[in-house]
Amino acid sequence: MKFGGSSLNDINGFRQMVEILKKENSEPIVMVVSAFSTATRKLKEAALKAEASYYNESCQIIDSIIAEHYQYCEMLLESKVNQISLKELLDSSSDRIKQFLKGISITEDLTPRTLDLLMSFGELFALRTIRGFLAEQGFDVVDIDSTKLICSDNLHGKAKPLIDESENKINNELLPLLKNKRIVLTQGFVALSQKGEITTMGMESSNLTAAILASVLKSKQLTFWTNVSGVRDIDPDFGFPTINIPRINYDLAYRISRSGLKLIYPGTIDIARNSNIELIYRNCFEPDSESTIINNGDMTIKEPIIIVENDILLCQIPIKNSHDEIASKQYLNKIILSEHLDPTIFKQSDSLILLFYGSNRRSAFFPEKLQYFSSDGLSLVTVLTNKLQIERDLNINDKNNIYFNRSECQNIIDNKILIKSDNLMEILRKLK
């Protein structure tokens, strides 16, 4: 099973975790955990601040992360010995992180290798905190660092797991623990490369770790405990009434994950499909409420699924001829690898359209000889449906709204709309 960091933001989430584990009849349990709250993103933010020579500000961010985990420590652990042990880990890690930040600030160079190392601390903190908490609750529990289990290639930031090598590690390191302990904990997101360096497999990739473990251990089901009741037709944070989607097949799940649904990680679906693992998404706070099952069933949806991605920068490179297109793609491929970018690229008849997400917009470099224009403050809305005609129903002629590709698979139409963020709620109301 996998517990998301969003479900463990306060004491109620930890209490619910205990109740869920008490009711779990299968033995033993392999449990994957994520970093708490926004720890991973704050670690990345601190690294970027240091690269921009804001060393003091980067240290302040680290201090806030450590202070937050001190609060978890005092809230969850009753044993003074356990508290001291965890705080020693936090303090020593803080010193080490700040040493890295100092070097980054001096050189003004943040390498993908160093960024992975820094971001891995969030998962480590969560792993050790949860292990101490569950042990004090009377569970027979042990933790193992995922770098001893998951092997990856050498691509930092979005490393690809190497399944055969990971299987050998899991069989050698994890299986012996399962013979002696009821619960074995490990963290997601983090792996160890063939060079022996810490890598990360992409934001939200903790679910991928859980899927790899389930596949190797030949599990039939994998349960993800989150803070929402299954997959909904739209993000509940927007304030609209939502509808549960009780069953999704692997194909549709993969499509909605690639369209930006953070609840499902695309690589998880590939592994689950290959190993025929049923994925179950449940609400940690309401275990008996609605849930979503992903398996090899029929692909049908009754209501449109609406996915919104915010904090987007659009860049458009005009393409006059095939030479321009070849030159642009070659340059973009080069900077995507060297600058560790992950844009979404759309090919149009006269241009290349690139969407950059979040902080990796900072590295949106382009060939000096090529003209381009960019626009910020955008949201990408993806609507998957078998009945809604987007252009007709929305009746939008505003030139600030840019329509992207529409694809169709087994009667499920995929519409992508790029809009000004200040029009977002209006558009969503019409879609709902």
C-alpha cells in the first residue's frame, strides 16, 4: 500500500493510518510513503535560490522545513529517546544540505545530480518519522531505504527504473525482512543509479515505486491512500460538486495521467497493466467512502473528466520551412537534456508550441536566430468525454483562448484548451 504525503498533514491523518493498518488482515504489509506536505518542492526552491546566489534565503527555507519536521516529531513521538534520535537526523541533514547550498551559491551552478540529492531528503525525513510513530503504536515495523531496492538509469530528475536490476535487489533485500516483520516501510520517488548516485524518478513518482514493489512481489492489488475519495471528475479544490469515477481501465487511466491528473502516475499504469495489478484509490479519512478501481475492464465514462494544469508558460517558435523545423528540434532536444526541462511540445503547421510547467520555465532557452513569443499566466484544461462538443458548448471566440489538439480513442474524445488563467473559473462553470 502507499500513503500519500497529502493524507498525513496533521495528526488525524496519522490516526487514520493506524486504524487502516489495524484492520489490514494481510500479512506482511509493504508500505511506501512520500515526503510530508510541500517538503520536496521547498527543497527544490531552496536549491534554485542558492543557484541565484540567494544563500541566506535558501537557508531560511531549509530552516522552515526542519522546523516543520520538528513539529511532526513532537506531535507524533512520545518517547524522548525517539525524539532525540529523529532530531539528530534532522539537524545533521540540515547541516549537510546547507553545505551543498553554499557550494551551489558560490559556483552559481545547480547540477541535476545535486538537485536529486537535495530533494531526496524529504522522503527520508518522512520515512524515519513514520517508522518511529508506528513503532510507538505497537506495530512490528522496520524501514529500508529505497536506494537499496530501486535501481535506475543515470538520468537525474526523471530517472527510468530498471526493473530486472530492481527485482534482484528487492528479492535480496526486501524479502528477508518480510519473513520477520509485519510492516516494511520504504520511501518512494528515490532510486539509486547504475553509477551509485541518488536519482529521483519525477515529481509524484512515489506511486511508481509502489507499483514496482507490487509487481516484483506478485501482488494482485495495490491500494493508494490519499485525501480524496477516488478519482473525481474535476479537482475538488475548485469548489464544484464532484462525481466519483468508480472504475477506469488501464488505457483511460494512462491518458488522464498523461493529461496532468496528479493522483495517477503514468509509469504506474504501465507496470500495473503488465503485471495485471488492480489499483485502488481510497480516502484515508473516509475509508468506507467512494473509491476508484483501475484494471483491465471496459473504457466507459458517464461524465466528462476535467483536468486543469496551472502555472504554465507558452512559447511559440514560428516555422517557415523544414530547415527551421529541423534546426529548432535539434536545439530544443539539446537544451531539454542539458537544462533538465520537461516541456509539452505541440506541432502545428507553421510553428512549434511549447508548454513549460512551474519552476522549469526558468530554463526556457531558445536559439538566438529564431524568433519566438511567450505568454504567461495560462492554464491548460484537458477534457475527456464521449459526448461534449467543446467549441459548440463553450461558444468561445475570444482570441485569448487557444485550442490545441483533439484526439480520439475508443470514442473518448480528448480536448486540450489553453486559456488565460483569469478566465479559468468561467470556463470550468460552462464545462460543469
